[in-house]
Amino acid sequence: MSYFEAYIGGLHNFFSIWFFCLFQVTPFFLAYTTGLTMMEIGDRKWTDGLLDIITGGILCLAGFMTGYIILGASATSISNVIFGYLTILNQFGGVFLLLMGLYFIGLFRIAEDKGKLYRRFGGLLIGFSFAMAYQPCVTPTLTSIYQLTKSSETVSGGTLMLSFYSLGISTAFSIVGLTISKALSIDNLKNIRIVIQRISGGLLITMSILILANWMTIYKSYLVGLLLHEH
């Protein structure tokens, strides 16, 4: 397998039947992107806040990729450490998602200069939290990669393959996220931007509840059930 094939495998994951498994995190990533968009543009045009939106989205995806790669590279010592504290990290992620959701719905405010910093670098923790909670279905491409990452002799090459695979997933997230961000930022929806922002916050709170109540496995089982039912 080449690195390009690994990348295409990750991209294909989003645009195939495996999307049902990826749906564990997809609506919540899009909720974060949408909520971030509404906060960054306010009453302005989408293009005026585009740099901040892209920066926040990239940082979120960087956090997701970091966690995804660490967990997938099972033969590495850092992966063993993370797995040892996975429950605690999940709970921490759930709490942070809850705080971000409450921030989006307007339950508390942060001064604008600090708020921008919170939204941007909070994205790193949001993305990492998604990775900790995500339980991926093992696609054919991912099966081949995992064969490499679980052996100490091939873990380096496998980790690089996994990096390109996760980059493919992140590319799909970026395309869809920016498209939805732009669509919801049109002038005709300007009067309900705050409503869209609060709905986004509500979705983040929903995921925090799934994580804190340890219901993510149930949620995945439901999604897999839909996959099997459709096919």
C-alpha cells in the first residue's frame, strides 16, 4: 500500500458505507465548525471571519489526527500510556465539550480577546476529545494499516500510513465543514445566526452527555445497526 492509497482510503471512509461509523463524530465536528463560524462572523460576512474559521477548524482537525494516530499506533509506548488513561481522558474530553457547548449557547461569556484564544486553541482539545471517544470501524484499508502499527518492527511505517489515512478523513471533514459553514452564513440567515450557534452548542452538549454517561458504545451500535439494515 502506498501513502496515497492510505490517504484515499481515509477520504473514501467519509464517502462510502463506512460513513455510518464515522457518523459517531461527524455531526459534532460540524456542530463545532458551525458554532465557531457563527461566533467569528457575528454580523459580518463569511469572508470577513474566514481566516479565524479556517484556523479553528485546522486546529480541531490537528487535535483529532493526533489522538487518532496515537491510539492507532498500538505498538508504541505512548499509545500504551494513552490506553491506560483512556477512561480519564474521555471524561476530561466530555467535560470540555460540555463547557464549549455551554459557551456556544451563551450560558457564559468570555472577553473577546480571550474568547478568540479559547475558540481557537480549544479546538485542539475538542478534536483530541473526538479522537478519544471515536471507535472506528475497521475498513479494509485500516485493517492493512493496523497490521503494521501493532508490530514494533513495522510501527514506524504503519504510523506514517495512519497519518495519511487520518489526513484523508480530515480532508473530507474540511470540505463538508467549510461548505456547511458557507451555506449557513448567507445574509438571508443573518437574523437566526444566534439560533444556529445555540443548536451547535446543544449538539456538543449532547456528545458530552454520551461520553460522560458512557453511551458512546450504544450510539455506535445503533449506527452499525443502521449500516447493516441498509445493506
